Amino acid sequence: MLITNIKGLVGLHPKNKLVLHGKELSDLPVLENAWLLIEDGLIKDFGEMSSIPSQISNLPSQISAKGRYVFPSWCDSHTHIVFAASREEEFAMKIEGKTYEEIAAAGGGILNSANKLQKATEDELFESAAVRLKRMILQGTAAVEIKSGYGLTTESEIKMLRVIQRLKDQFPIPIKATFLAAHAFPAEFKNDHQGYISLIINEMLPLIAAENLADYIDVFCEKGFFSVEETDQLLKAGAKYGLKPKIHANQLSVSGAIEVAVKNKAISVDHLEESNGETIETLRNADTIVTLLPSCSFYLGIPFADARSFIKANLPVALATDYNPGSTPSGNMNFVVSLGCIKMKMFPEQAINAATLNGAAAMEISENYGSIAIEKKANLFITKPMPSIAYLPYSFGESQVDTEILNGEIYHG
């Protein structure tokens, strides 16, 4: 496939550039009036139209992108898209002003999703998640991490992870699976935290390892959920089975989650709506990626993460959706990029880099995804006609994605 007359080929980072730190996020290389050649599912070559080789200029399989941009596809490194049902019944509670903790105490929140999921079949969960994933792909996403965590029993957590495995097998994009049984304490373990932790460690983890169902382990380290000590215990147990940490950290308070994440060499710390100078100093000395989830702040009405301070501190920042039924019922990365600019004051170049190359880095796949480079996977999208790159986040709520290309082929859903 040959794409010609590209108004701007976006994100031309060197193939060996695997993650962007701090001020590097402001550098978004663009080649104007370009062509791009795809062969065997990979980016074969690209250049300016004025120097297109004559031997490829007449290829039969051509797309003209006149007036349009070509971007590397979004890499969404934090989602919860395997769930049994939506939770719009909690919507009015949020409007009324109920807090996240108050909704959970009233029987809503994560336990609400867990009760519904435990009654759903694996096939039902797969079919609904597949619909969500197709919609995300058509909005420009071509790599995704999916968490368990709405099961909270051995049977249901394994069921969720098997659904994620089926999605991996059936969709033409990279999918990472994260084990998040430590999302909340089931009602029967409300006063027996160690009992549930022992269930995770002694029963769930061996089964997951036996079937190779997860890449990462995650813990919701927060007041009212899992303490720093409990988080440390779980991360160490997961490491024994080869599961690398990715932590829900500092969503509602500065909890000590960052310190325990860095101590356990977490791949990423996610949320960070609440942070301080100590948070930043701890992260300065780590290789951990800061994954921010602005559509969660938008929906819950909680503070937006301080992206500019993280960038100023030379940290690697990624953006992801947090798509889930309770706090972020949307998988639209275009809107996430807009929120990164509008609410977190990121420049368009920073937000786009955070949603592509750094999102890929947060899933450890940036060697092959997240930027335009020769021999990288040809996962990219062609926009609608746009006047500039900044128009994409500027036009919030309106997707500018026109054509999604996965592994060198147009994806129709």
C-alpha cells in the first residue's frame, strides 16, 4: 500500500526512541507533503512527494491523503473494557454530589460491577467487550491494555482474563492483560483483608500463571481500598509469577502508592490526580511512566493531574482512557488528547506524543508501535481534511479519524 500526498506525516521518531521524557514530549516531528510505503504489514519507507521513487509511484494500491494527516495510532495503556453492564444508575448520584467513596458505600462502584459480572457468562462478556474494542479501533486506537478486577472471586477473575485472552486471539492489535483482583475488597472480606489477599496470592496467582493469562499485576492503592503494606505484599507475590507492576496511584489522595510502586519497579503509575513535590522527587529516580487519565477527572469532577509539573520534572508522561463503566464510560482517545490540552494545559504535540509513543512504552511495545519509523508496524490512521495538527485536539468531541490502518490493511470493523 502506498499513501501519497500526505499533508503531514506525524510522529517520525527514530525507531530506537522508545520513550519520551519531559521536554522531549514537545518534539513531534512532522514531514510535510509526504508519501508512505507499507509492505508486509510494516512501514517500508517514506519521504517527500518531490522525491518519490519512480518504481513505486505507479503502484496499483494507492491512497491519496491530500489535505489529510497520517498519525501513528493511539496506544491506550489503561482500560477496564471487560464488564457486564453499564452503571448509569449511579449517574444521578454523581450529579447529586455523592463522592466516589459514598457511592461505593451505598453498594455502587466496583462491587456493583463485580456483582453483575459474576452472573455473566464468558461469551456474554466477550461479545460486549468486542463491541467496545471495535468502536475504540475505529476511533484510532490500535494497542490496548485491559484489566480484570470486576470479578473479585477466583472463578470470575479467571473468567475475565480468559475473555481478554480471546480478545487477544481475535483482534489484529496488541493487547496486554493486567490482573487487578486487588481492585476492592469483596463484602465478605470487608473485615478480613488478609483473607482476601491470601486468596489472591495462594489461589488466583497460581492459576493465572498456569494458563499464562496476564502480563501485569495492578493494585488500587488508596484509602478505603488497599494500603501501602498490602500493595507491597501483592506486588511481591505477583513478581514471583513474572507479573510486572502497574499501580492505581494517588487518585483520591497522596497515599504512599508512588513510593511502593517505585520500590517494586512498576512499569507505570496511573491516575496521579493528587500529587505533591515528594511524589515528583520519588519518580525522578525511577524508570516508571506517569500515566494520566483526564477523562476520569472530567467524569467524576475530581482534580486533573498536574501534567505540566510532571513534564517540567523531565518525567515520561502517557495518556490513556481508563475506559470503565463507573468513572470513565468512554474509550475515545481523541477526547483524552483534547482534555490533555484543555484541562491539563499540555501542548498538542505533548498530548499526541503521550497518547502514542509513551502509551506504547507503558505497555512495553514501543519498539514496534507508537511512532512512524521504518520497520515499525503499520498501525496508523488517516485524518479527515484538517488545517493543522492542533485542530485534532481543538475540535473536541468530533473525531478527526477517517481511515484506520492495522498491520498495513484498512480496518472496517
